Amino acid sequence: MEAKVPLPVSFAEFSKEPVKAILFIALLAIGYLYVDNRIDKNNIIEHQGKKIEVLEQRVESLTEQLIQTNILMAEATAELRALKAMKQ
């Protein structure tokens, strides 16, 4: 058994006042599009939020690596200066 969904505007109402009927249907369509757009926008925001979290973790990791590299470079520079001072 199929449940029949009644149309929002009957043919008799449509034939009496076609402009009002078309405006009513257009209003329903615009309402649907608004809600659909809202849902899509929220889904995009949620997806981008997850993406941002992943990128923030990557930035933190790369920042830590950069700090370690700077520390190692400073140590190497200090050793090099010490070796040059010993040669003189």
C-alpha cells in the first residue's frame, strides 16, 4: 500500500487563482532550498573544522621539528667555533 501525499494546491484552487497557487509553490521551493543550503553549509563547516584540526597538528609537529633543528644548528655552530678557536 502506498500512502498518497496530498498536493499543497488542488487543481480547483489552481484554476481559480493560478498566480497565488504558483507563488505558494514557489514559496515552498524557496523554503526547501534555504533549508537544504543551511544543511550543506553546516556540513561544510564541520568538514573544514576537522581539516583545520589535522592541519594544526601538522603545524605543531613541524614547529617542534624546526625548534629541534635550530637547537642542533646552534650546537654545531658552537662546536665549529670552538674547533676554529683551537686551531688558532
